[in-house]
Amino acid sequence: MSEVEAVMPSVAPAFDRQAELDRCAARLPPAAVEQIRQARRGPHPESALIEVLHTVQDAQGWLCPEALDAVAQLLQVPTATVTGVATFYHLFRLQPQGRYRLAICLGTACYVKGGDKVSARLQEELGIGIGQTTTDGLFSLEEAHCVGTCALAPVVMVNDRVVGPITPDKIPGLLEDLVQQDRQGGRR
Amino acid sequence: MSTTHDASPPAPTVRITIDGQLLEVEAGKTVLEVAEQVGIRIPRLCYHPDLSLAGACRVCLVELEGTGQFIASCANKVWEGMAVRTNSPEIRQARRDIVELLLDNHPLDCQTCERSGRCELQELAYSLGVRERLFAGARKHFPLDARSVSVVREPDKCILCGRCVRVCAEVQGVNNLGQHGRGFSTLVSPAHGRAMDDSVCIQCGQCVAVCPTAAFLEKSDTDRVWAALADPAKHVVVQVAPAIRATIGEGFGHAPGEDHTHKMVAALRRLGFAAVFDTDFGADLTVVEESLELIRRLEAGGPFPLLTSCSPGWISYLEKFAPELIPLASTCRSPMSMTSVLLKTWYAQSKGLDPRQVFVVAVMPCVAKKFEAARPEHRLPEGDPYTDAVLTTREAIWMLKSYGIDYWNLPLLDFSTLQDDFDSPFGETTGAGAIFGTTGGVLEAALRTAAAKLAGPGEEVPLEFHQVRAVDGLREAEVALGGRTLRVAVANGLRNAARLFDELAAGKVYHLIEVMACPGGCVGGGGQPYPPPGMHVLDPELLRLRAGALYQVDRGKPRRRAHESPGLRRLYDEFLGEPGGSLAHTLLHTSYAPRGPRGIR
């Protein structure tokens, strides 16, 4: 073997693919890792991609680049395909979200009842635009298109809770309540 | 009574009408293919015969007669009784509208664009009769991605045809490119919208080759070469890869498949290079060192297979996608890098030059060679690269045209005192080096030398190994060498290579595998001229013609086994010592390491 080694200088340390995959798995919620494991048993693992991305987003609030890379490696779907899908659908969030995600409904009923004014007031109070997050990481703003509670119009969703009817002058109070809740360590 | 003795049933046919002409055509073909067979070339943009169907651009619309309905001819198969019209005022207007809308969202910089005169969008706009700009809507704007040393991506010029995405996935299995976002703001880019430099890109340049516009281009090095040529303190030499002599003529309107060795050498000399050297010399040297690696592994019983290492796109793939295989790869530097190393050591010493005065230009069929030249492994101890600038075939052609060299009109280029043969000692080469430029050539060259070294006394030594020739993507063969039977394989196009690696993982034994990143090998490299009219990138016929020129060069050489090269003998005698010896080891071999981001295959 010595002669063979003579023509093979500085042999790189053996590549450990399993260690790389383990590092990927550690970046994802266990539920997503399990979903991927199930999917890879079938003939079309790539068909589980959207479902897996939802699981990751539900657990982590958004899809960070490291998580997208990890999904690609574990599911063995090219990373450019994964990020292509994630950027195609509006429902996937590619920016970190505030602890309180405020979704202003701009469906027909809420709009007629002044949803746009609610939106303007929220942007003014928080100093951020739609799709942005406050620097303290507390609030982010998004728009929704009918959340199915038109009788309460106009409404704002705070994470998974519907708040309504809400008018621009009720906004400062709502925000103050959420700040207090957050200080007490609660999410709701 | 039937007199037919043909056992095979005739292919099913359908009757269709194209532009009023009734035809009986093979079933299962598309309207676009059938029209082509009867001499009508329907305009197209996203369509590529060797890639999957996209149906994205709608330029190839035809009219279903009597319905007023337009269908994409690339995406619809013919059916019994179908009647289409490829030309009517309405259809011509529709195609023109589509291209006008594409142009509306495209920079108006044709005069200063690298693809000017060779741009499919420009040609299409002209042939469809677009003579004015009717629409003035919003224009997309994305940052230019010019950080990579090999490939420049300019999304503003992208028309979203998706050919690059498809070639990267379907031919190379690299899947580096994807369409990101949606609608008007769709962007073709590597994952996360990142730069090419920060991606799984292997720099093969096939995206550059298939792009109809200038959304993908090689990073140009011509300015640096002009500057060096004008610098009296520099001794500027050029080496020319095996595959260039088979393709350079195409850039001047010559038919593919002609050997242009002499005209090419004379033309490069006229550009002002102090010497014109042949990379075939480095290829011969690679064969000697690599066949020694093979023989040593055969004696030691492994590790197998030996994987060739000349193709820098393949080496990037190895490091990013298949790092498990690194210990199997030949440690030989590529022919370009071997030649450059020797130019800055042996040649510089013999000329009494400081290596830093020597400026080495390499004309390569390859975009990835620009990346290889910049790798830290291929630098002098002080940090200067062994290869100072890499020009693609296209860039070299442009420089000759820009200089004003009358390549087309002169049957021979005779610049009085300028000779049209390569300079010694890097000009004395064998047929083995010549065939490096085509798929299967490296393997055949290595087998020629290994067969001679392993043959018993009095045994007949085979010279040509036809079983490894052909331009298809994947071949396997068994060859008898000195009483042993070797299982060898050739893969070009990395998707084919990946299939071989799956076989390896499943336990199949090979002794030697040649891998070339590009389809057809270097003759189909990402830096080769855009195809002549009537042919397309990846066209097997074009690849066959180009390869044919190299086999012709091979047959014309007095010596066809690398180790018989008198130039190499001098090199080892005067400078390197023994093949595989310690100086050869230091100068001619290299190492590889896993590289991120990790590719998925």
C-alpha cells in the first residue's frame, strides 16, 4: 500500500455524511423529521415538501434558511426546489415573525367596515409596514383576506385568536394589553 | 397474396394537415417536430429538443384550423384528422405580440450586449418582424451576480424560458437553479436567491450554453489578457486545450468537424503571444502519471475504481455532491494545470525567466477551468496562480475577431515569419493527448499506455479501444490488459455519472471510470462556440463531428501512446526524474476536500 499512498498525497479525512444529516435533523422540529422519514419510505418523498414546510413553520414561526437547507438534505429534494416552493406561496414566511402576529382582515365585510383604517392605525402605532416586524420582535403585521367572521367585522387576528369588532381608537389599548401579557410571559 | 417479409409492424401513423398539405406522419410526434420534418421551422424560444418540455414561452403557437384556437406546437402531439396552420396574419400577430411583451421587460442594450448577433431573442424579434416597441410597462430589476470567477448571472436579461434550470437538473443532475417567487417578480437563481459563488454550482457553464440571451455568461478575462499582451515586462504564453482545434473554426463560419490546428496556432501567434503551446502535452503527461496510478492500484489490489480528474466541473461535483468518493479520484492535476506548472518552473528556468514574469493564458472549452485556475492548490508558493487567465473558446474567437485577424478569407494564415506549429517542447505531443477533448478519450489514452506497460513479452498490444468511443452519455466495457480483465466505464453529463455512482454503491465493481462534466466531453464544453445554424447545444450530431476532428488529429500523429512522446522523455530526463517520483508528485498531483454547500443528487 505504501506505493499507492505515495501517489495519493494529503488524503482528506473520510467524509461523514451521517453526521451532516444528524446536524440537519437537529435544526428541525421532531414532527417534521418524522414526516420526512415517513415520506422517504414512499416512492415520491418530494410530494411531502409543502406539508413538511408547514410543520416547520408552525413550530418555528417562520422558515429560516438553515431550516430550508435541512429539509432539502433530509428529504433529498434539491435546495433550489425547496426555496423555489417556499418563495412561491404567500403563506410561507421567510422573515422572522413577532411573538404577536397581527393579521388585519381586508375581506369585503371588514373593508367596508373600515379595515383599511385599522390597518393604517396599526402601522402608525407600531411604526412598521405590512410584512414587517418591530425591532423588539414583539409584533409583526400582515394582511388577511376574509377570516370567516364577517359578523364581527372589522377584525384583526392576533396569532390564532380573532379580535373584533375593532376600530382604530381601540388599537392602542389592544397593543398595551399584549405588551402587558408578554411581560407576564403569556402568549394569549 | 402478400409479398411482405418484414416482421416488424410499421410504426403507427396519423393523417394531419399542415398549412393545407395532407401528410401521413408518425404518431406520437409533436406538431413542432412534424412541421420540422416537412421543412417548416416554427419559431420557438423555451423549447429544446434534448430537454424536458416547458411550454413556457408560447412563441411556437399554431392555429387549429376552423376553431380559431391557438395551441403550443411544442407541447401538443399530432392526432388523426388534425389540421393546423403555422402561418396566418393572426398567428403571426400573436407571436409578434408575445415577443414584443418579452422585449418590453428586457434591457434595451443590444448594441453593447455580449450576445449581440448571437442572441436567440434578437434573432426571433427580427424574424417575426418586431420593428417598434409598442408596450412600455414596468421593467424588472435584480442585482447583477458577478462574484463567481466563472459564471455571471444577469437576471434582468432573463426571459424565464427555464432552459438553464432544465439543463442544470436534467443533464447535470446539479439542480442549482430554481425559479423563485412568482409572476412578474420571478427570479431564476440558486437556492435562497443567493449568488452563484455561494451555491452548489459546479461552474460547468451549460447554463451559459443553453441560455437564449445573455442572462448567463462566462466571466470575461479578455481585458486581462489584452493588458498582459501589451505589457513589455511580461512574457505571455498561451496553451490551447485539445478540443479547441476542433471547434474554433465554427466561430468564423467554418463547418463543424474541421481540424484547425495550424490556422489556430498562427492566429494566436499573431495576437502577440511569445509562444503557443499545446495542452496535449499536459494531457500526455496526465496519461503517464494516471496510468501509473492505475497500475499501482492494480498491483495493490485497490482502491477501485480510479476516477479521472481532468474535468474541473466534475471535480467540483465530487467535492460538493459526492465527497465519499474523494479517496478514489486520481490525484493528477488536469492537463491545463500540469502544463501551467511546468511553464512556471521548467520552462521559466530554461529561459532564465522569473516565474512571476511568465503570464500563462489557457484557451479552454470550459467555463469551470476559470474556477480551477483560481483554486489555492494551483498557485505558486508566493500565491500567484500557475494559470494567470483562462479564455473560453468563445472569448478566444472574439479576441481574434477584435484584433482583425482575417480567419475566414485566408485559406491558410501565413504571417511571413510566423510559423503555424506549436512551440517546442510543449508542442511535441501524441494522439493520446489529442483525444482528451472527447468523451472516452482520457480512458482510451490511459488504456493505451497501461496496455503497453502491462503487456507480457511478445504480446500484441492493442492501440485503439473502440468499445469506449461514441458520444452517448454512459458506456461500460470490459478490456483485457496483460492477462487481466478490467471493467471500465465512461460517463459524460453528471446525471449519467450519478447513475454509475449508484451502481458503485450497490456493489458493482469497476476499475477505471472516466467522468466528464459536459455532454460529449470537452467538445461539448460550456465554453464552446454557440452552435451553427440548424444545430443546437447538446446536439449529438454536432458532438460527433467535433469528436471526429480529434480522432483525425490522433490518426495523423506519428506517435499515439502518451509515454512514447519524446517531449515527455526530455521532461522526465531533464527535470522531473521518474514518473510518479517525488518532484512529479509535488508538481503534478493535487488533493481534494469536501466543499459546501452540500449538493443533492
